[in-house]
Amino acid sequence: MKTITGETIEVKANKSKRTFTIRKTHSDGSKTKYRTNPMNKEEFESAEYWTANDWNQFLKTDEYYIV
């Protein structure tokens, strides 16, 4: 998925732990890997439909950590 800023975001779900692994490729080519904190069932199911821009907004919160 591409964001409006041209960055690429790849997201993989871990359904048993209800977490997501997010790989972000920045516009300069550098890459960063993030993992969400465990989510409740409703939030996890909703996040499965998020766009790249939704994930970019999510990364502005403190509900994840860098892997």
C-alpha cells in the first residue's frame, strides 16, 4: 500500500495474538518494522480494513513498538 506521501506500508496480521506487523519503506528508501500492541477483537477486525493512510496515522500514536 502507498501513502499519500509516497511511502510504502506492508501489514501482516497475527490473528492468534491480535497484533499487526507493519513494515514501512520511507521515501528515502530506509525501512522500519513496527508491531502493534495486542488489540481487542473489535479493534483488530476493524484494523484489517485500514488503508495505508490509516496505518500512517496509527503510527503517530504510542500503541506500537519498533521491532
